[in-house]
Amino acid sequence: MASNAQSARQVARVFTGIDTLDRMVGGIPNGSVILLTGRPGSGFDIFAQQALYNSSRDGNCRVLYVTVDRPPEDIETEMTSRKWDVRSLLADKKWDFLDAYTIRNNVRKGVAGSKYLLDTLTGIPSTLQVGTWSAIDTLTYLLESLDYKDFMSVLDELIRNAREKGGLHFLLLVQGLQEPKVTTSIAHMADGLINFRLDPQQTEAYGNLRIVKLRMAHHVTRLIPYRIVENGLSIETVTRVA
């Protein structure tokens, strides 16, 4: 039988700090692993950074942000340009970067083997203690470099750990670069799937995020308009006409 604390965590909701979205969705179940997908520039990475920054800034969690496609310095600079004071969070030990980008480059150059990258990935779930939220940005290179079964084993452990320790955990994936079967398998295992798509008919960065799947939320708004603005993603409440 689950303890009272475990039962409470199963029904508890956590929030992104993006107020309009939180009101529409009603929060996300604590202990969820959410797959975020989109084309480059669609803002799915901005969404993850914004949600994690909001929660860490407000004292709700500490963050582990795993950088695979870009060095941590690039992420830090972009967040700072959006007026997100991630440097203070780093100084206060409320935010940590795990630099898998350097490991990835060493594997590509032949300096290290792919097992080194796998060992790094395998160690991530055990570092996620109670009160830690996370993101892996992105899965794209990992899926190209690692054995599919090894990766899915790591994902299974990440989901198991999320259920036990709670928090909100984002997996970022560039749309269109993987076999559909791989993306479908990850989406099936994850607790949620949110796809971001910019409208090509708009002259500004405007689009829709589609909630394809979300654990314990069967009646939420599924198509939500958003804009990419100077300080992140802004949720629109009125759908535009092109």
C-alpha cells in the first residue's frame, strides 16, 4: 500500500509559472516526464528553460539542465538575454548544468567511446533527488549515437525515478530527425507529449502548442496559441486569423 506521502504526490500538481497556460491546463501531475518536440526555432527549448527557471526562481525546486546539442555557456547567455537571472541561481546552487556537449564532441572526435556518453546518461536518474526538476536538451544526438535498447532502458529508469522522487522532467526532441517508430515509442513511455509549431503564414514568431498527451489530464485544452517574445513564451487567449 502506498504511503500517504506517495499518494499525495500522485495527485499533486506542479506548475510552469506561465500563468495563462497553468490556468488552462490546471497544472501537471508531480513526477511527470514530458516530451517536448518541435522544429528548430519553434520555442520548445525556450518553454523548458522558462518553466524550469520560473520554478527554481520561486524556490520550488533546484534544476539539473543537461546540455547535449550546445555548450552550457550558450544556454546561459540566451537565458540571460531574456532577463532570466540564471547566473544567480547557479551561484546559489539552485541550477546546475551537466555538460554532455563536451562529452558528445569527444565521442565524435574519437577521444572517447560512446560508452562514456551512455554512462553519463545512465547516471542522470540517480542524481535527481526530491526537489530536483530537469531537462535533457536534446535527445536528438543521443538517439543517433546510442543503441536504441540502451536508451530506452535509461528512459525507463528516469520515469521510475520521477515517480518516486517527484518533480517535472523535460525531454527535448527536434522534430523530423528520427524514425517515427522511435519518436512514438518515447511518446508512449512518457507522461506527456507537447508539440510546438510556428505558423508559417505569420510574419512574427506565432504558433500553436499541441498537447497530444498528458497524464491525468484528459479534458484539457489541446491546442494553445503562443508567441515567442523577448522574455520567453507568451500564451495567447485568442486564436488569430491569417
